[in-house]
Amino acid sequence: MWSRIYSWLEVETVLSLEEFMDFGTIQTKVKSLIDRRRINTIWIATSWSLWRMRNAIIFEQSQYSFDVVSYNVMFYSWSWLASKDMFSSSSSFFDWYMTPLGCFKSL
């Protein structure tokens, strides 16, 4: 799932297992506070979407779906970032879906 998110964001960085397990490592690599907030939001949306899918599998006997989790990551991160006014004024969910990094305001 994380590879799919990195691909959507057009990020070519590959994290080692140790780096991935230690979220603080990711934080130290990003110097800009604004960029760190954006990354945190996407990371939290991914974790939240995976947790929700896990619960659906356990409690509702759902089947795992990469597409559902991916869509939820995109929707949650878009709605949370939009509520913090971090997007340029013309950015829609479709823009976020297609070119997420192009939606950010340059601050």
C-alpha cells in the first residue's frame, strides 16, 4: 500500500524497513515545517485508511481492496489539508487525485 501512495505522490524514495518503522526518521529528513505537516497528514491518512480496512475485514468480513484504501487515503488527506487551507484556491479533489503535489500553495 505504501508503495502505491509513494507512486501517487511521484516520490521515488525507497525507505528501509528501519526507516519505515521509525516515523521520526522521516521527520528528520524533511526540513520545511509546511512540508512536514503535509507529509504527516498523508501518513496519518494512510495509517487511518489501513486501520479502517483492517476493521472492515475483521468485523464486517470485507475483502481487502487496494483501490478502496487508496481512495480513502486521497480523500482523507485532501479533506484534512483543505480544511487547513493548504491548497491553492483552484484545487479540487480531482486535481488532488491527479497531481497531488501540484495542489499545494507555495508558502
